[in-house]
Amino acid sequence: MGLSAGLISSRELGRQLVWGFFFASILAAWGLLFAMQPGLDLPAGWQDLGPDYLASLCRGNAGTAGYMPVLAMWALMALAMMAPTTVPALKTYTDLGHAGAASASGLAALIAGYLAVWLGFSAAGAAAQVLLSGFGLIDPLGRSTATFLNAALLATAGAYQFSRLKQACLNSCQSPMMFFMAHWRPGAAGAFRMGLKLGAVCLGCCWALMLLAFVAGTMNLAFMGLAMALMTMEKMPVIGRTLTVPVGIALLAGAAATIFIALTTTN
């Protein structure tokens, strides 16, 4: 009996350690993004810890800073914004662990698979930022300087809110227990594959909203916070069902207003 209790305690400790590292990583990502803010005065002596490099990642023009620094910024942004939105799914997986179906290594593998998908999205987002910056369509803060691009991004995100793919992915995000029942695979390798599928479903929900960073600015912390809150609430079964349509209408209205203002200003 004592050995059994010890094993259960050890498993629970392992899961708690994974949770601790998960949340510490999110806090670290937000902290690094804050340190990279343009115009931030860092305390004297911090240069020895490397914050000057972190701050330089996005203070220069993305077209001249190089791909890897921009990728680092996008990866931090994805971790800071998207990892919190998957907490309900991870909690569901952990609850399964109390019945012996999941383990600490499985939880870690699930998180790794999920983040791998968003790292791939970050690679594409960073490439897009560097490319658009090279054409003069993105300013040094990652904001679109072209009216047509702003309108297109807002219209795309708005229209996607009404798409069947968005709804299908959102349904899976809102029902993590059903997701795991449909895709369950045992062991850490199976958890990693489930993490990839969970990441793909999450990407299907949120990619268009994430691209609005080009409208607000890829280094805009206020946008990151609001977008994270919106995407988290969208994944809540009750609240989420009431948000999708209003958000879509608001984004489409924003696209129309952007075009209207540009036309009236030109005339």
C-alpha cells in the first residue's frame, strides 16, 4: 500500500513539475517580449545579461534585422499568446492521468507537440514579416503601412469567423474530452502525436486572428494580451459560442471602415 501511494505521489509530483515549467515558460516569454519593447529604458548593468540583444531583435527593421531574430520574436509571441489558450485541454489530459491514462512525460510530450505546430506557424509568420518589410509594406514595429493589406487582413479574419473549418476546429477546442477520446494514443510518443493534432486544431481556430498582429504591430503587447484573452474565451464552450459571430462582424466592419477612410482621405 505504501509503495502504491509512493508511486502515485511521484506521478503527481512529475505532473506538477511539468505544469510549473509550462507556466514559468509563459511568464518568461511575456517578460522577454516586454524587454524587447522599443524605447524601453533598461536598468544600468543589465547589458551583461544580454537584454541589449533581446531589445535589438525587433527594434530594427525586420527586413535588415535578419530572419532568425524575427523568428525568435514570433516564437516568443506564439508561446506567450497561444500556450495559455490550451490550458483547458492540458487540464483534461491531466485529469485523465489521475486514472492512470496519462503521465508527466506524456503531458510534457503533449505540450511539445502542440508548441511544435505553433513554432512552424512562427517560422512562416517571420518569413512573411521579413518579406513584407523588404517591400516596404511593414514598418519597424511590424505594422502594415498599406491600407489594402490592413483591409485584406481584417476581411480575411472576419470572413474566416463564419467558415466551416473555423467552426469544426473550434468545436474540438471547446470539447477537449471528446478530442482525446477520438484521438487517444498511449505513451509519450502517442501524446506527442496528439499534441501535434491539438496544435493543428488550435491553428485552425486562431491563425487568421494571429495575422492581425500585422495590423496592430507584431510588438504590440496590448494587442497580444487582448488577442490571447479573445482566443481563450472563444475556446470556452458557453462564452465561445456567443463570440464568434460578433467578432466576425466587427472585423468585417473594420475592413470596410479602413477602405472607406482611405477613399475619403484620398478624395
